[in-house]
Amino acid sequence: MNTDFTLISHTLCPYVQRAAIVLAEKKVPFERINIDLGNKPDWFRAVSPLGKVPLLKTEDGTYLFESAAIVEFIDEVCGKRLHPDDPVERASHRAYVEFASQILNGIGALYNAAGACEFETARQALRSKFEHLDRRIDKEGPFFAGDTFSLVDAAFAPVFRYFDVFDTVTDLDMFNNLERLKRWRRALAKRTSVMNAVTDDYEELLRAFLLKRGSWITGLMQETDRPAQAQTA
Ligand SMILES: N[C@@H](CCC(=O)N[C@@H](CS)C(=O)NCC(=O)O)C(=O)O
């Protein structure tokens, strides 16, 4: 098994987490290099066609880009397959990995929303996608396709992680009454590969990132933080 992989990363990137989770599921050791996306190094610009992370540097020095291509490559060359054998099921899993990417775009729309209306529109759009997922995921769980962890799980774990921080800021009513989804979220949060895909200071870094947005959620965070600041003053 190839153990000479380098994952070019950013501390908060959910797409990087997908690759880190799949590498961990396959028990493949890898080096992780975090780069500053606000000040991209020249070497990174030279090897990243879209200027984005993740990149996976393989043993022969090839830089792979796009998380979907990267995780499928890892799945093909390392250990037991996480993608289903059945072609229809596999195509459906690929589509739900893309669905997770669309939800990540929706999360971006939520945290970038400038005002209450925009925020509410983004919230509702996300909620309806989660309602669809709650109907689609396996009835018994705990994962997307039942008791076997798949690439769809690796794509959704970073999605749910955002809500661990959002939940400390405001009640988004995102998962209320979506019992299968809540069970899935809990199962993913307990998974070692998922826990280790970010550093211990992830929540702190995400909070700092959100506080700098100057968006509607930034205001909500400042309101939530105010009583604590007043107590310590
Ligand atoms: N479709 C890409 C999305 C990757 C992506 O958006 N990465 C972000 C960080 S989470 C990035 O590198 N952004 C830098 C930029 O756009 O300049 C994938 O799946 O790998």
C-alpha cells in the first residue's frame, strides 16, 4: 500500500477533511501541509490548476486536485472499497457526494448572508436539502447506506461539523424532527477518522473566521458573546 502521500490542506477546508477522513479510514499514513489561502505560495500556485485545496501528492510526484477525484483515487488504490460495487448505487453515491458539495455552498451562503432576509433564505434552502436527505438515507442507519461507512459519509461529516459551531450561536431549526439525520450526525461525530480530520483548535479557528466575515452571523455571534464579556469586565 502506498504510504507516501502528502495532502495539501487548509485547517478549515471541508473538502480537505473528506480526503483526510478517507485516508484515515484506509489506515494510510500521510503528511499534511497546511497553506495560507490568503497568501498562496508560488509552489502551490504552480501545481494547483484551480488554486484550491485539497491537493494530493502521490508517490510518483503527481499532484491530484478536486476532492472527488482524490477520494476516488484513494478508494481505488488503498484497502477495502468504500464505494458500493453495484454501478447504480455507486452512481447514486457520487451524486450525493455532489449533493454534499451543494450543501457546503449553501453553508457559505448562510455565513456570508449580509442581513436577516438573506440569512433566512439560505437557512430554508439548507433545511429543505436536509429534509430530502432524511428521507433518502438508510432507515436503519447509522450511516448513509446502513452500517457500512462510505464516501458519502466522508463528504457529509464536514458538513455536520459546521453545525457544532452554528448551534452555539443560534437555533437554526436545521435538524428538528429529522431523526435519521440526527442519528447519522451523531454516528459521524463519534467516528475516529472524522474526529482526527481537524486539529483540536478547529472550533476556535472557525469562530475566528466567522467573526471576521462581517456578515449577519457575525452579528449574532457578537450578541451571544456579549453577556460573557460583560461578566468578565
Ligand atoms: N471543488 C473543489 C472545492 C475545493 C475548495 O473550494 N477549496 C477551497 C477551500 S475549502 C479553496 O481552496 N479555496 C481557495 C480559493 O478559491 O482561492 C473540491 O472538491 O476539491
